[in-house]
Amino acid sequence: MPTSTVDLVVRNARVVTPSGTIRGGVACDDGVVVGVGGDATLPAGEVEVDAEGNVCIPGLVDPHVHLGRRDAGYPDQLEVDFETETRGAVHGGVTCLLNFVEQEGHYVPDLDFFRDVGEANSYVDFGYHMVMSHEHHIDEVPALAAAGVKSFKMFFNMYKYTDIDIEPCEADRVERVLSQVAEIPGAVGMFHAENAELQRECERAARDSGRHDLRAWADASPPEAEAMQIDQIGHLTRFTDADSYVVHVSSAQGVEAVERWQRRGVQVTGETLVTFLANTVEDDLGVWGKVSPPLRTPRHQEALWAALRRGVIDNVGTDHIATSKEQHELGRGQHGPHLWEAPPGIQPGMEFLLPMMLTEGYNRNRITMERLVEVCATNNAKRFGLYPRKGVIAPGSDADLVVVDTDATATIDDDFFHTREPRWSSVHGRDVRGLPTHTIVGGELAVADGELLVEKGGREFLAR
Ligand SMILES: [Zn+2]
């Protein structure tokens, strides 16, 4: 029987561990897990959390977040987003995130800023992916990797025909990034996969038809545009012997393309978004459902769930972006002809990731709790060099834990979210079944029964 007291103990839980789900709890001290086992084997805690028989899982790791988007203006935007959006994250059970950084200037001179602003304002630990949005960024890959940023995002070849200030990556630039990725252990090339030419042609046809509903937006970027680009990613990944990650796979054709390259032994992994698992083009969302790539039909959604179950899609993220309702609706309401002009975006994804995975996944028996933990936590940590520090409950891992009541219910309304903009989301009005009751970050009880118990800051930049 252990005698010394530790900082925090969760008891009376069903703990999801890599070797199975056990009855008992988790002991945490100095920010890390120091014991996992039956309640009688655990020491006393300064703080004791009674899980009341509920499930205890590792905190989720969101691999796809956009805090501080450039078009909203640095540096304040990043600072504000770190506070408000990660406040929502801890309420939702997300305890670690990887944020995309995109700017015109070089990244390396600003790395201290990116670390410091997060450490001062975030409620969770975080790492970065750098967007290769300008030619000179490609030369920074070795220095970024040395500083702990090992993932490099390319828009291949999306945005080619827009006025967005992101230079599209064509095969030449992709080759130059991936050939460097191939030389750096743990490095990964990340891709937005939509063929710009096919997309442009289909969007023109949809707009010319005078339609401005969500189906028109979906028709503007067909599944083939995604699959074609994934196939090129596969060729270039094999050619460079590199390692690639396709963000936000949205369609059955996209899944097939990822699987095709995996069968050939090429390192291509696929991520999908909780929004694609929770929403379809049939939802009456207007501009609230404008995401890129688009929401698709239920048939595609079922293909994504199936791909998650059989390990073709191994990662789930959110694409969380904080935009105000007015900014997203262009001040013209939820429905209307401004669909084509409205900015695409998904928010506040980090706070609905776990509730929707529980509601649409676990409670509809589309995914087991163990697989949910893999695709929302463990695999994301592994893919981006954070495992076993993150994504698992095991001795020595960071004490980031979530207690989940799989039967708790709520309705997602304007009071549900704790982010900066709680008034809109793709899941507004939905009833959820399955909610976090406690979130523990670094061994500290951060949220209990909806109440925030910690201050922002003091979290860590995760060099990988
Ligand atoms: Zn994104």
C-alpha cells in the first residue's frame, strides 16, 4: 500500500490504456502520471477526483488548429486566440494542439515570439506546423526542424487562382520540401489536396447556374479534385522517399486514393475532420456550413467512418478557426447569395470535437472508445513526435486526462461554448450525448463540471 501523497488522483474510473481498459484510476505528481491501476493500489492525492464509474481517457491532441490567422492581424490575434480558443479546448477535453503558422516573412527569426506568446496565454501545451506559403520558407526547413518544428504544410495546388497571399506549391516546390523532409527523422510534409484547375472550372459552372446553396458549394469542389491531388502527393512522396500527411480528407474518393498509396507501401497518412464526421451537405447550414473542402453527402460520411475503423484514416482534427459571426456571414445573415464571398471556416471545433465524436461515433456504435482515443489522441501524438509524452495514459506521460460521461446530454446553443465566438458553429442546435466532466492538464484540475479552475499561461511549447 503506497503511503506518500501525490498531487492528484482520479479514482473509480474505467481507464483507457494502451493495453486495454481497466477499472481503477490514475495518480499524477509533478505534472506526470505516476501510477495507473486499481483504486486500492493508488496513493492518496492532494486533489481527489471521483470519476463515478465514468471513462478516463488521455486528453485529446488536436493536430489541426489555426490560431492567430494572419488576415486577422498579428501579434494580438495570436495572443487573444491562445487564451480564448484553448479555454474552449480544455472545456471540450482537448489538452494539446498543433497550430499552423502562416506569415509572409521568415519564420526562424520569430520562433521565440511564437513560443513565448503561447506559453504566456495558452491553457494547453502546443506545437507548431509551418506553412510553406512563400518561396523563401523552403530554405528554412532545416533550421525549423532543429528548433523543434518538423511539419511543413503545402497548399498543393489550392489558392493558385485566388488573391490569397499563399503561393501555391506545384510539383517543383513540393519536391524541394519533401526531399528535405526525407532527410530529417520524424519530419512530415502536410498537404491541402484540392486540384485548383478542376475546382476552378466546377466553381465557375456552379456560380453561373445562379445557385448559392451548400450543394452548389460542394459541387464547386468535387471529390475527384481531392483524389487527383492525393495521387500526385503519393507519386511525389514515393519519388522523394518522404513522409506525407493529407489534411482534412473529405470524400470516399479521397479515402480510396490514400489507401491506394498505403497499399503500395508509401508513407501517406490521412486525417479527417470532426465536422465531416458530424455534418453533411444535407444539413441546413447556409454559410455556416461553408468549409473547404466542402461538406459532402451521407455516403461520403459513412466512407470516412469506415476508413477510421479500418485504419486508412488514422487521425481526426478540427481545423479550428476563430472568426466572428459577422465576419463569417459578412454581416448578411446565415443564408443567401453571399455564400460565394463568405470566408470558409470551422469554429469552435476544439470544443465540440469530443462531444461530437462521442455523440456521432461512440454512442452510435460507429467507433469504439479505444479507437476514438487512438484517432483523436494517440495517433496524433505519434504522428507529430509527441508520443509517449502526449496521447496516452502511462507512467511518465504528461498528466493530461479527461473524464468522460458517455451518457451526459446537452444541447449546443449560444451558451455551450467557452471560446471567443460562441454564437455559431456547424453543430448549433444539435443534441449531444457524451461530454467531458473533468479535464486535467499537467496534473492540475483545469475544468470540473463546466467550471474553469485554472488561469491561462504556464504551458509549454513542444519542440519535437
Ligand atoms: Zn486548416
